[in-house]
Amino acid sequence: MMRGITQTIGVELKLIVRDPMSAFFALAFPVIMLWVKLRSGKPLPGGLPAVDATVPMLSVFVIGLAALVILPATLANHRERRVLKRLLATPASPGMLFGAQWVAHMLLAVLGTVLLVAIGLVAYDLTTPADLGAVVVAWLLAALSLSGIGFLLGAVVPSGRAATVIGLSLFFPMVFISGAVIPRETMGESMRAIGDLTPMAPAVQAIRDGWEGHAASPLSLAIMIAICLVAGGVAVKAFRW
């Protein structure tokens, strides 16, 4: 069974990376955004170097893209093309399928994050995380919570095209008001208040807190866990082969 899951993960990852649009937006586009945002070299209000905020922020951009756009589109495409119906004849369960899909898509997010960090260290004098363990835990919780929403979309949306449109409609407004693209320090109070209501905001805050050495907010962590459990649980119940 483990061999089958491993093979499924490998196949899914190859399909994702071979898709030019997915590879570009998950790997190349965040690097372009990093370059654009750091051209001025100005620190943020409070004196924090822009790169030390931008790399953690864009890591959430990469997670969100993989979890909210690419993952549900993949799952819906598999249903549309009757790939899932063929899997129904195997011992695979929704939980196994979700697990393999999650690992494959989050490996793409890991690649995108590592690329951002490497370029930040080499080209922009990025400061290493003050609390690496807290950053890793926050990154994983962000991946689980946003993927829970992505799985819910993939479980109920009938086609890959519709899943892509809905995923993008959620993703792009969210990244701009949650702090994943625009630093929260530069937002107005009303914009920050609206952004705090998005599922992406706790992820941005938790990863930045760990990177800068601040204590993680228990509320941010609890919100991400709750989103993962609720959205993921509903997705498993709503899933149709």
C-alpha cells in the first residue's frame, strides 16, 4: 500500500511540474515578485529589512497557490476525466487519495519556498529565521489549513476549469489583503481588519513571527488547526469519486 501511495505521489508531482503554468506561477513568479518588491531596498516602517518580511510573506503566496488553485483543479480534473472512477476499483480511500495529493502539491510549495529563501540569502542578505522550528510548524499548519479549503473545492466542484476559476477568485484577493504580498505594516487599519478575516492571515502572521523571533500567537495557530479540521473533514464527507 505504501508503495502505491509513493508511486501516486511521484506521478502527481511529475504532472504538476510538467504543467508550464503551474511550474511558472509556483516557482518563477514569486521570484519575480521578490525582485520587484526589493528593488528600492527601503526597510519597512519600524526598520525591518524588506527582504526579512518579503520572503516569509511570499512563502505563503506559494503555499496558497499550490493549495487553493493547483490542488483543487487537479482533483476536479481527475474526476472529470474519470481517473477517480478507475481509482475506485483499487483499495484507495478518499483519505489515501487526499494524502498523496497533499504531499505532491506541498512538495511543489516546498520547492518554491526553498528557491525564495536561497535567492534571498545569496542576493539580498536575508536574515536566517530566528526560530526555525516555529517557522516550520507555522509553514506546515499553513499548508494543512489552506489545503483543507483546496480539498473542499476539489471535492465539490465538477470540473477542472471551474475549480481553477473559483480557486483564483479566492486566492488573488486573499493574498493582497492578508499580508502575503503587501506588508501589513504598510496597510491602512481598515484593510488590515478585513485581511484578518481571511484564512491566509494567520499563516502570514505565524511564519513572520517565527522568522523574526516573536512568540507565536496561540490564536493564529488555533485558527489554522480549526480550518484544517473543519474544511478537511467536510471535504472527505463531500468527496465523490
